[in-house]
Amino acid sequence: MNVTKKQIIKIEESNLRNLSVLNDGLNLSVQTLNKLRKNLRTKDNFFTQEEEISFFKYDKPFINGRIKFFSKVRRFIAEKPNASITKQIKYVHSTIDKLEKHKMRNLEFFQYTRQCNNTLDHIYFVRGKDNLDFPVDTSHYFTDPEFSTSHDNLAAQVIGYDLLSNYYDLELEYLNKKKENVIIEEVSPAILNGLSWTASKTDLVEIIYALHSAGAIRNGQAELSKMAEVCATLFDLNLNNFYKTYAEIKNREKDTTKFLDHLKRSLEKRIDLDNAK
């Protein structure tokens, strides 16, 4: 069993956007669950109630939880829209909402599991101990009574929930990073293809501080670091030391706003030339 668990975990750590990997994980999990069922039937009984509880609380849910996980991820990939990244992100959020709603319907048992509680294990994870005074997963009544208890399927759902939550979080992280890259790849070439900043970096920092001081960007609420980051991206420059550059600008003995003054004179000259035509 330990060898099989390691094999399944290794598959989980592979590329789960690959359907063949998901199929491998699902097939291995189903085969293992069938082996557990056969092994259980070859035994007369569990030696102790503690062994029975351990089997239905940990061993079977570990495998059954993976079956639920791999199946859900396959369906998630199949139903994911072949659309913009924004719509794909919306789809992931919608899937997470459904997962959370299911958790809330079984919140009491989720809490029981999270708290590592064992006070009701003799009811939840022993066969033939159904108690209608406690919430029961109704699917239990349609399964093999020799291979199920009232709550082992819910225990598998908790495991599946944890695996799916982590998977969806990673998917969101992947899509958000991809979205950022797409914005850079799509916008930058369209606007700045063939353009580059040919004045000095100091001149650019002078403009950034001037725009910030004048409240020209978000009424002065934009962060200087963000403005510098945007300019660095647009012009493919390294502006990591822009604070130091600004300190050098402040320490100029004369012409503190040298580049801005140059811009003003250049524009005035052009206007005069245009008006003279």
C-alpha cells in the first residue's frame, strides 16, 4: 500500500494539465481500490475495531479521494472554455465557488476531520453502525455494505477537496501570470514596436517625478515605484535605482529641471516654426 501511495503522489506532482497523466492517476487509483475490496473480502474480519476504523478513516479515503480528484480535474479540463484568459479565470473562480458550497453542506464533518477528532470514529468508520441521529452521506446506502461505512466516502471528499483547492489555486496563479505576460506581449509591441528611449535614464526619472508632482497620474495617488516599473517595461530599461537618480537630480548645482526645461524650449520652438509656415 505504501508503494502505491508513493506512485500516486508522484503522479500528483506531475503535469496535471496532461490528460494522459490524469488517466494514469485515475486508473492506478481505481485498480488499487478494487484490490483493497478484494483483500478485505479474503479476510474473515478485521482483528480489532481500531484496525477497521483506521482502514475506513485513512486507507480507503486516501485512494477514493484521489479517484474523486483525478475525475474532477479531467472534467474541469474538458469543460474549461477555449476562450480568453479572463474568461478562463472566471471559470476557475466559478468552479471554486461550487467546491466551497459543497464543503459548507458538510461543514460539520469537515470540522470533525480538521480537528483530528476521534470521538465518533466508532460510529463513522465501523460497518453496520449507521446512526440516523448523525448526518450521513446518503450515497452510503447504495454502496457495498461490506466495503463502506456511513462516513468513509465523506472522508474521501475531504481529501478530494484539499487536493482540488490546491489545484485550482495553482491554476489561478498560472493563468494570472500568463495574463500579465500576454498584456506585455500584446500591448508593448503594438504601441512601442521599434521605439526606444534614447535620452538618458536620468531624463526619464525627471519626467516621472514631474508627472507625479503635478498629479498627472491618478491625481498624484500613483506610487512612484509603480510609475517607474511601467516606464521600465514600456522602454525595456532598468530603473531599479531611480530613487538614487532623483537624489542626484536634487543635488544639481544649477538647471535642476534640465530635461524638462529642454522639453519646454523644444516644444515652443516647434510651435513657433509651425506658426511661421
